Amino acid sequence: MAFLIIDRRQQGKQKSAVNRQRFLKRFRKHIKEAVTDAVNKRSITDMERGEEISIPKKDIAEPIFRQGKGGKQRRVLPGNKEFIRGDRINRPKGGGGSGGKASNQGEGMDEFVFELNQQEFLDFMFEDLELPNLVRKQLKDSDSYKLVKGGYLRDGIPARLNVVQSLRGAKARRIALGGAIRRDIKALEQELEALADEEDSAERREITCKLDRARRRLNHIPFLDDFDLRYNNMIRQPTPTTSAVMFCLMDVSGSMTQDIKDLAKRFFVLLHLFLRRHYEKTEVVFIRHHTKADEVDEEEFFYSRETGGTVVSSALELMKTIVAERYPTDSWNIYAAQASDGENWQDDSPKCRDLLVKNLLPLVQYYAYVEISSGREQELWQTYSEIPELFPDRFAMRNVKEPADIFPVFRDLFERKPK
Amino acid sequence: MSKREPILEGSEWTFDALEAFEEEIGRIAADRYRLDTYPNQIEIISAEQMMDAYSSVGMPIGYHHWSFGKQFLSTEQRYRKGHIGLAYELVINSNPCIAYLMEENSLTLQALVIAHACFGHNSFFKGNYLFREWTDASAIVNYILFARNYISECEERHGVEAVEALLDSCHALMNLGVDRFRRPRPISADQERQRQKEREDYLQQQVNDLWRTIPQKKQEPEEKWPRFPSEPQENLLYFFEKNAPLLEPWEREIVRIVRKIAVYFYPQRQTKIMNEGWATFWHYNLMNDLYDEGLISEGNVLEFLQSHTNVVYQPDFDSPYYSGLNPYTLGFAMFSDIRRVCEAPTDEDKRFFPDHAGGDWLDTVHHAMANYKDESFILQYLSPKVIRDLKLFSIMDDDADSAISVTAIHDDFGYRQVREELADQYNLSKQEPDIQVWEVSLRGDRSMTLKHIQRDRIPLDEDDAKEVLKHVHHLWRFDVHLESLRDDNVHRVYHCNAEKVWVDSGDSNKSAAAS
């Protein structure tokens, strides 16, 4: 009998990838809620991993007409031990025994559970977010190119074959190679015409013979030769890239309790993750301040415990200095996010405002201020509240009260706005 | 017969060994047991590919739809958590017969699976009357390919959302897409492609009957207006394909595709016991024969017996592992019992089965395989011995009664009743609600009325029915009513218009409940 054994193991595994995407798309609302919940619950050290998502089964059911409970239901079961005909059994509590068929998705669980992988999780987390006002500046890093046409080549891949050029070349070659022969033919034809009157003479036969040979030679010139082929040449041209730097300014003064600091860090972790994922070439500058501001590395920013009084303007001063030294605005998009509990040294707040309005805001694309306080608006908030009117596109401030606020506020600040 | 050397020992399989098994099993199956099969195409796949195959519900290639993604995610989740193991094999009713074998099966399992799928299921697909009449094994792969391409073309032209919504609606009515009492025409992908264009145009003209508004001379009185449809229609999808007034040609074609696929699966839904029983019966016999000939070693045959025992394990009804009757167990027990009744009949067997007791067992099982479906197979062949072995008993749960009563057990009074009720349990037309297109209001608002006839006072599942009605409305696009009849009285009436679905209790004519 004819048969065939095929090893399919090396072939694509992801046959269901499209269907999986369709599923995620259809239930994106549910999944987004679950992702938001998950982000709020997670500790700041493990923001980026997959997540088990559960959706109420009811919402994803595929209904069909089926028999419900009630009426006379008969059933045959295996494994009788003590029953005899006519026995009566009380109904088991909770439902009339054999109702409709159980769903095929699992044993009566109410939730449909599945695993969202890390990629998908982060996609949902940062969906529709962007850095506002990002513009392309200056030819910088050398790894952003676009391909442009630049003449023709004799070699290349078939996809780049330029038909018009090739045929044009072929025609020129055919004309050039055939010129002499065509001249001969013309001469021979004239001779033949001159001899038209004569009957079948030897001379005439010879000319006809020569003519045939010449025509054959002409036919042997190939219509298209390897030699004629021309390919489009593509050259790489550098394009301006988006280069951006994000300043993270965090207050670590004594008034920031452990809880408040944790919220602030949560915010910056999200920000950091978002930048790493969507804007690979973004630089991040971490500034932490109490009475004095320091530029620190990521590790220290998130984990160090240094503390002291509060002078917010020190951080802004430091930012100003760093921008002037390292990030000229003609080649950098500058962003800043500031988190604080809003308490400040007397008289320092107006100074902060002036620094922002005069020196910093003209330079940056976007400045976000997050105040973490459970009670009334604090000093800094009040001082800052005049700024949004002056720079409606560039300055945003939000208040955060509890962990659950962080992610919504974050989304709110970086929501993609309709253009 | 002189004993031969085992083909291979241990647990690692090789391609050579698979080939040798295919050949040897094929030899025994054809020469000794007259199993007639399609050519085999064995495909070795990994666990992940098996999950892919699962989620396309037994089609080698499927069109794209979110529900298949859901299936995949759920399989993946449960497999990862260890709630389920994956099947050793998956076999497709096609010519050549495609069987997927998991790479991680041991040598013994591969041999078992080849016997089970490539010869058991395969010969069932080729021999059983339902499959012969309802499916065309050589055309199905091409047809599904055509369907897939057509649907993705529609997605490009009309948008994924529109196609998805339509498929949702069609899937909801898939079980009502079959003419139970008529034989379908075989499908052929080439013809389908060729005729699809003509059909689109033609159909669109036909539908316009519903739209014919030009008055025809003097109108006759209302009762003379012909009833439409002239007879109730049980095939809802077919009815929509031909008559739904507002469907676009491409939408009709998709309705047709889903309907054709429903027809393809219809025999499988009616032969679960027989199909699995037949395959299990043959893998058991074939593997034992291989062992008798010395082609598999002692160790491997023990492994086989253990797997086989697991496959035919039937937990009792009160066990936590119970999830219905195991089709492998029942089917295997019945086919084995037919052989026993033929070879060593008792007096009881002679009384119950005068036709085949003491007859030729091979002829009898072939006859049973070819000419029955689950329901009639049980009715014809379920013997008292099998009822006793499985200790089957039947119960009745009547909501008018305060308790569930045991109506029959495995004794002389009970055999016939257990057998009839078990047969009913596999009778699709008794397990699925009976719903038909009753009438379309041609003169009025073009609303459609469906009728559900309750059997044994069993109502529709109300929540689901409401959801499905929305899908019916999506296809018909005018108001839809569903009357549920209990003993000729209207028990419930479901209504669906463009905004909402609601239910009336049918006792009075006034509308009561609303949702």
C-alpha cells in the first residue's frame, strides 16, 4: 500500500499566531483592565513579565441553541453499585443534576484563563502612549538610513532588475552588432534587383545564397543577452534621527516617607520601562535631590537611601547645567519628569517657578510634574499651577494619592494625542 | 508461523521503524482482516504543532477566526499546567488520510497510533455509510484551502470585523446547517471556484422574490398569499444563504462555506462511539498479532497493554474523574463483544442476537461498521453482557417529580430499556433542540418566525438562546421571533429586533417579561 511519512517538525509552529492575535484584539478591553490591575499590584522590581489573564467565561462564550434545564431528562450512567429499579434518589444540592452539557472549556470554572507573554503584556501596558512633541533633529547616529535610487549596476538581484534600461541596452547592442550585416543585405538586395530581368543565372543564385546567409547571421544576434541586464542601484542615505533625553527628578528629602518614595519610584520605573521599550536610543538622566541635587546612576536612583532637607530648585539648577553642557537643543529632544511630595524650603518655590518658566520650559519638549500627596495641594503645586497656562503643550501636572493612581496618571501624561 | 525478529526494541523510534510498522500492520490489516483504507500520509509533529492542530478543530488548514485562537490559548494553558495531556495522534478524513503523530510518543505508542489511526480510523472513514454519503475525502483538503483563501480575500475587501461578525453568526448556527433527511452533494473545490461567481449573481436575483413590490394586477384576499417557506425548513444556514434578503453575495458564500464544513463534520458527530471503538478494537488486535509474530518485543507489548488499559478506562458515575461515558470503552467493549457473540455465543446471546450469534465475526463487524451510526449501532448490538460489565443503569430526572428515579438497571427487565435510552443519548436529533424556520412575513415587516418543539418538556437554555437570536437577526436583518412549543402550546416566545432581545412567557398573549 502506498504511504508517505513526512517530518513536519521543522516547519512553522506559529500556525495559530494570527488567531491568537485576533483573540487578543477582540478582548482587548478585558485584557487592558487585567493589565492595569496587574501593574498596580506588582512590586517595582518585577514590572516586566508575562501575566495570567482571566476573562469571565460568559463574555467569550460562543452560544448555540441548546437544551436547558427542566423537563424530563433521561440519562444512562455506568458503574451502578446499589441501585435497583424504582429507587428514588434525592437531587444533589445546587442544580438539578443533569442539566445541559457542560461547556467543553473546562470543568465548570467561571473564568477563562490564559497566559499573556511578556511582549504582549508590555504592548498592552504601553499601548497608545508616546513622548509628546518629538521632532527629528540633526543627522546624528549613523544607523538610521533610507534607501534611495542611485543609477544602475551590471549585477544585482532579480528583484531589482530594471526592465526598461535592460531592453534599451539590448536594442542598442542589436543595432550596433547588426549594422554591418544590414549594410551587406542592402547591397545584396540592390544587386539582386539589378539582376531582376535575368533568368535563373549562376550569379543570381550566388547572391540569393549570400543574402540568406546574411539574414541568418542577423537572426543569430540574441534579442537579450546577459550583458544587457541592468539593475537598479540603491544607496543608503543617512536620515535625521530622533534623539531624546529624559530627566528624572526625584525628591528624596525627609518629608518623603517610605510609601511616598515607593510611589515615586513606581512612576519612574514605568517611565524607564516605557522609554526602553519604545525609544531605544533615549538617554535617561537620573537626578535626585534633598537640599542638594546629584546626578546618579539607575541603581542608586532606585535603591539608595540618602535623605535630608528640601531645596527643589537645586535639582532644576542641576538639570539646567547638564542640558547646557551635554544636550544642545538643536540636536536633542529634552523631556523631564519630576516627582515630589510638594513640600519645599520656604521661598524656594517661586525660584523654582522662575527657573522653569525662564530657563527650562523654553528648552524642553515636555515637562511632567507628579505630586504625591494624600491631602491638600502642597506648596509646590500651588506655585506651579500658574504654569500650564503659559505652556499648555509642554507642561502637565497630576496628583497621585495611592498606588492605584500611578498607572492611570502615567497613561494620562503620555497618552497619544490626536494630531 | 516462525517467529521473526522485533522491528526495533526500546522506546526510541526511528523513521525506518515507522515505515516497517506501517508496512507490517498494513499487511496484516489487509490480508487477515480485509481492512480497506485510503493511502496513509503520516506526519510527525511537535507538541506545539499538535496544539495548533487542535485549535483548528481537525481541519488541516483553517480560515482565521478568534475562536480558534481561544481554543489554542486554552489548550496551551491547560497543557502547560499539566491539566491535560495532548492526544497521541490526530487523524483527518481525507484522501490520502493524514495522521499527525506526536514526536514525543515512544516507539510502542507510535506503533499503536499507526494501527489505531492509519488503519482503524482510516478504514472507518472509507467504509462507514455516513462518511461515504456525506463527505468526499479526496476533495476536502482542496475545499478548505479554497474556503480559507476566499475568506481572507473577503477580509481584505470588506474588513476583518465584518467577516468576523458574519462568521460568529454562522458558527452559532452551525449545528443547524445540515439537512438531516437528505443526502448532500459531494463537494469539489474546482467546481466551487468555477461556479461561485455564477452563483453569486444568480442568488442575488433569486432573493429579490422577497422584494417584488410591483403590484400584480388585482390583489387577491390575504389568505391566498402563498405561505413562505411553503414547508418548515430545518437547515437554517441554507435558508439564509438562499433567502436572507439583505446579504451581499460574498456573505452568502461565507454562509455556504460554514455550512459545507458543518456537513463535513456531521458524520463525525454521529459516530463517536463507533469510530473510536472500531479504531481501538483494531489496534488491540493488530498489536497482539504483531507480538504473536515476534515483531514487537515483550517489553514493548507490556507498555502497549498499559496504554491500552488507560485508553479504555471508564470511571464510575460517582467517581471524581467521571466525565460521561468514555467512547473508547463503550465502542471497544461492543466490537469485542460482537466477536465474542460470534465465536462463543451463550444461550442469552442466541436469544438476543439470532442473526449473528455463531456467525462469522469478521463479516459481522465489517457489516456493523459499514451500515450503522452510534444510535442504531447501540440499538442493534449492545448486548446484556456489556450492560452487565459496565453496570449501566438509567435514571429519569423529571422536574415535576421531587426526586430522580432509577428506571432500569442491568437485569432482565432493564436490558432493553437501558439500550434504548443509551441509543437516544447518541441520537443527535434528540440531544439537540429541534428548531425550524416556520414562516416569513412576506407582506408585512419581513419578520421571520422560528419554531422550537420541546421534547419531554425540555426548554431552551434561555441565555444562550437570546444570544443566538441576535446572530439570527444579524443574518436575517429583520425582526426575528422564536416560539418554543410545549405539547402544542406556546411556552415561551423570544423576540429580537435591531435593538434588543426579550422573552414572553407564552401562557397569555400579553407580553410579560422583558429584558
